[in-house]
Amino acid sequence: MGYGHGYSVREVLAMVEAVGGRKLEIREEPRRAGDPAYLVARAQRIRAELGWEPRYDDLQAIVSSSLAWERKLQREPWT
């Protein structure tokens, strides 16, 4: 699903560094042929038809939740 707005790869990586508390090793490469300049998912239809709302509509909350999940998987890989 989408939020109707997006974040750049650089914004996401900066937030992962901020939330994770450490610097990432980032290697930038040129855009590949066919890569779009940006992609943003719209969710108006599912919101209208099903009343769906995103649980996390904030980059810091999304990254925090994702990192917490990954850390849990490292501690308890088969639960």
C-alpha cells in the first residue's frame, strides 16, 4: 500500500543511520537504464473502498518498526 507521498533513497538511508545509531557503508551508483526518477504509491481507492488507513505514516516510525523486527529475527530466528 502507499501513502501518496514518498521518500528518497537518501532520506531512507539517513533515517536508518539515525534510528540504528550507526553509519552505513553507502556506495552510490548511477541510475540504471529504465529506472524511474521516482515512484509514489497511491492508496485512495483502498482507503475509499475498504476504509484502510496506514498504521505507520512516518518514516521514523517505519524504520524503527523495521529495525525492531530485524533485531527480533536475529534473537529468535524461528519463532
